[in-house]
Amino acid sequence: MANIVIPGSQFDTSLSPSRVKLDSSRLMGQYHGAQAIAGAMNDVGDTLTSIATDMQRAKDAKIVADASLRMSQAHTSLIESFQGDPNNDEWESRAKEMATQVKQDIYTGKDRVSPNLKRQLDISLQGWAGNLQTTAKTAANVQRVQQAWGKSQEAITDAVNNGNLDQAKNVLNLAKSAKLVDPVVAQKMERDFPKQAAIAQIETGAVNNPKKTYDDLNAGKWPALDPKTRARIKVQVGEAMDVAQGKSFKGILADYENDPAHPLDENKLKEKVNSGEITAKMATSYQHTVDRANYKDAEGHAGRLAIEIHNRDFTIDPNYEKTANDYRTEIAHNLPITLQKSLMAEIDNKVNAAKKNEKYVPPHAAGSTAIEQQVKAGNLGPKDPEDPAYMDTMAKARHLETLLEAEMKKRGTMTPDEQGAFISSQVQGTKDESVFGNVDWLKAK
């Protein structure tokens, strides 16, 4: 019979029961092995528990971080929403709504929050919501005070600018009573009222009449100004005066360019200088501008007169003295001295030439009576109007005048020699040739 061996023991079936021998060391080894396995199983369970705990802690940490970020962002957003919003009565309700929304966002869509963490979060959210509410309330109160003080400041500024310092003091005292302003600040403001009123008046004057305002500053007006402030404002008013005077100067120059026939006279310029509208230097510049333009026009006028005087024959003008005086008057009144000399000399020469021919009555005078005048002077025959020969000569003279006038209109102009030749041609071969044929009297001597 074969032996059957059970692992962990030696059992010989061929022996009697009394002869069975157990190996205890082997049995103890197997016992300890079983304990080791059981211990290992316990360690695995502990490790899994530790891992689960760590995972929960990680989840909790993530939730806490997210909650902290949301609360911080909400606080910042609330403060920013107050900026520029005058409706401070709505700020506390806005904070409450924001706290509710943040709490919902923290818990919604999250993995299971541990009971311990939820308790801690609820406590934190409750405290944070209270702080958010306090922030909104405080900010609203601060803005209300600022709004009230802002309105008070507007009323004070308006009163000071209008020179009503008593009214300004009354408004300031009311603001102090309502604790809208610190008493020390209010005291400084009241002390500065006269200075601010002076500055307001100066600013108005710098716009309406900068020259007078500048002169008043120089004269010591507004004693409330300290020297440093006076010097600074004086510079600013001076700049405003320069700008205003420059603008006015451009305006009167533009007026002259649009209507050069009517420039400002000397008196008007003086008025503008005295009023401070323009400076004396600007007035001089304006006058130079007008003079230059006038001189240019005068040169053109002088040129036209020179041609006219040169072409006019004074020797055939019975009224040459009057003509000369008319020219002289026009030249003296309308031309600068520098342009008068040459024209006056030309007129004098013309007059002298005419005087040399005074004994000769030039033909074709006004009214076509030059030949008639020769008859009346007795240069062409009897001088007695009652003499029949006189009457006959006068009739012939008038006939010749008519012919000469028609010829001159036809030709446009005729020299004395040409006029004499024409008259001689009309009487040649007739009985009148002896009277009118000798035309030496027509020639200038």
C-alpha cells in the first residue's frame, strides 16, 4: 500500500496510529503564513481608506479654492458696479442677490461635498454675505454724503463766483452742521472765499475785456490776491489780451480787404487803441498796410494823369488856367507828395506854353467859337459889330468853325498846323482867302 502524504505533515499509513509523528515546525510556519496574508489584507484596506480620504480632501480643497475665488470676484464686481452709479438705494439689494447667486454657483454641479466641508462653507458664506452687505451699505452712505457735499460745494462755488460771500458762508455752515465737511477744511474754505471771488471776477474780465482787467491787476485791484497768485494770473490775462487783440486786428484787416475804399481813419484807430481792442503797434501796421495799398493805387492814378496832361494841348484851351488849377487840386488831394512833383512840373510847362500864345485865340475852343473870337478881337477885320464888313466876316467865321468842327470829329484830333491847312483849303481861291487864308495866328508861338 502506497503512502499518502498530506502537505504540511508526514503520515505513513503503514504505521499504526501510535506511531504517527507530526512536524510542528512545519505547522507553525503555515500558521504564520496565514496571519501574514490576513495582515496584508488589512493593510490593503487601510491603504484604500487612506486613498479615499485623500481623494475627498482633494475634492474639498478644489471646492474651497473655487468658492474663495468666486467670493473674491463677486466682491470686486460689486465694488466696480458702484462706480458711476448714482442709485445707491439699490446697492444693498444688489449685494444680497449677488451673495445668493454665488452660493448657488458653489454648490450646483459639484461632486458630493462632505458634511464637514459643507458646514464650514455655510459658515464662511454666511459671514462673507454679511460683509458684502456691509460693504454695500457703507459705500451707499459714503456716496450719499458725497452727493450732499457735492451739491453744497456747487451752491458755495456759485455764490462765491457771484460775489455773494454771505450766502456762501451760510451754505458752508449748514454743511458743517450736517457733518458733510470737516470743520478744519471748512475753515480754510471760508478763509479763501475773497480770493476765489476775485479770481472769478478776473476770469470773467479776461473774456469780456482783457485789456481793462490787465490794467486793473497792474493797478492793485483785488487785494485778496497774494503776490504769487497775482503774478500768475497777470500772465494768463496778458495772454488772453494778446489773443483777443490779435483776433481784432485780423478782423479789421479783413474788413479793409473786403472794402478797401473805406479804411479806418486815424480817429477810429486811436479809439481802438485806447479801448485796448488793438495795440498801438497794430494800428501803425494797419496804417502802413493801407498806405501801401493806397500808394499802389496812387501810382496807377498818377500814370493815367500823366498821360492825360501830356496829351492835352493847353495852347488851344481858352480856360487853360482853370484847367491847370483843376489838375493841381486833384493831384494835391489824391496823390502822395512823392508822386506830385513831376505832374505839377508838367502842368507848369503846359501853362507857360499857353501863356506864350495868349495873343492868339486857339481855334476850335469850347462852343466852336475860336475863329469868331479872332473876329471879335479885330484880328481878321473891322472890330465894330455895327460895321457890315464885320458882320460878313463873322458869318464866314461861323461857317468855317462849323466845317472845322465836323472835320475834327471825323479825324479825331488835329494839330494847329492841320487846322490852319484845313481852313486855308476852304477859302483858297475865294474872296475870303485874303481874310482867312493867312493862318499864322493858328500856330503856337
